[in-house]
Amino acid sequence: MKTQDRAFHKNWQKNIQKNDGNNIIKRNVYKTILKIVLLLLIICTVIVVYKWGNKIPDVEILNINKEQSIYQPDTLLSPKLLIKNKSNEPITIEALRVKKDAEDSNIIILESPKGNYKASNKKNIYFYSVKGILDSSKNIFKLIESVKIESQDGINLTTNNIIYNIKNDMVSGEDKVIVIGKWGILKGKGFSYNLKKSIISLKGNPRLTLYNKGKTK
């Protein structure tokens, strides 16, 4: 009986140890699987957050050459607009605020617009004004009140209102205009500016004042 008891005890102990070993292996397998699952979840979360972050621009962007969605908000803060002219060259416009006209959704009103454009001579032209109106149906962009246009080569134009016809690349105005360059000051009433040819024409008996040789701007 004692021999049988010892044999039974040994077998029972071996079974317990075997079961304990299997349980340890199972627990280790479960832990490994959980670690892998957690790692994958973390990686997926990081990827989702990264992509989501990249989809949020620093400023809101509009492109009037594409059809506007009916769900587009009526007012945008600090937007950037992209206009393409007849030659498919971009004109970038920024503003403090942009809102749709209450009666015509094709018209948007810009508060303190400013922008830049690369002329045919590859020189940058910058413009500023108090107010702007963009009519996408007529391809017309207006700058209103204290309009200032600066070119990279140091020529500045100031007036009160201008109209930019996007189709024919012409900028024009009917108010008093002052053009200041390194050569002097040119004043007139009304002007037209061909962006493609970089040629400006003043109306209203323009008056030119040349700087003296020793005078610098």
C-alpha cells in the first residue's frame, strides 16, 4: 500500500506540475497577444491622429475655379483664396474675413485683402486694400478703398478703387492714381494695366515729376 501511495502521489504531483506549466504557457501566450494588440492599437491611433492633423490647414483655403459646395460656410476667418488667370497662373489672396453676399452666393466680400502675383517679367507684385469683392460668375475681382500695389522692382501705385478682369488679365481704375518709382512721380485720373505685357497706361492728362539726379527715394 505504501508503494502504491507513493506512486499515486508522484503521478498526482506530476499532473499538477504539468497543469501549472500549461497554465503558465497559456498566460504567457495571452500576455504576448495582448501586448501585440495594444501595440497595434497605439500605432493605429498615432497614424489616425497624424493624418487628421495633416488635414487641418493653418488657414482655410478656397478655390473659386472649382464648383462651390452648398455646404460651404457663409463666413471664413483668415482664409486664403486661389485665383487662376487666363494663363492659368495663380494669384494668392489672403483676408482677415471672407463672407458670401446675402443675395448672390457667387459674390464674396473680403475684409482687408492682400495678395501677390507674378507678372510676365517674373517679378512679384503685391497688393493691399481695405475691402475686396470677388464675383466668380463674372470673373471680376475688385479692390476698394486705399488700394496699394507694389512691384518687386520698387514701383508703387496707389488709388481708391480698381477692377481686375480675370479673363483678359487687365487691371483698371477710374479714380485718381499715383505711381511712384525710382525715376519720379506720375499722377493721373484713371489707368489700365496689362498684367500679361506688364504695361500701364494713365488717363486724364497724366503729370510726370522727375526726381533730380542727386535725389533718391
